Amino acid sequence: MKKKIPEFKTEAALATFWDNHDFLDYLEDTEPVDDVVFERPKKSVVSIRLEKSQINEIKKLSHKTGLGYSSLIRSWIIEKLANIHRLQENH
């Protein structure tokens, strides 16, 4: 039986669906797309002031994770924003 991809109200619902389903099960409900262009979102530089001891601690943690310290800080911010969005969706 051909499975249909459902309509989604939010990106979170879309992500949850594909986290729990196999795309190949829905292959017949897709169509080819030509000339796909992937663009990275533009980023801006942000300056924050931290104490030297905080920066050193972050650098030690980043060394353990294998990420640069600015990438680690960025991942924390992204994670925190995702948590805030999740909380707002549940209320």
C-alpha cells in the first residue's frame, strides 16, 4: 500500500515524523526536483564579554569535545533556543 506523507503544522512536527519514519516507505509519494540550491544562512558576528577564567574553562571543555570554543558556545546557544521553543510549543 502506498503511504502518503502527512501535512505538518510545524517544523517540529515534521522533524519528529522523519525521526520516526523511513523516507523509503514514502518514496512513491515524492517527485523529482531539478536545480536544487542549498544556501547557508548568513551569520553575524556577536561580541560578548566574559571573564578570562570563564573563557579558559570553555576552552578546556571545547578541547575535550573536539570543537572550537566559539563553535561550542554557538552550539549551547542553539540548544538553549531549541529548548525555549519546545517549552513555548507545549504551553
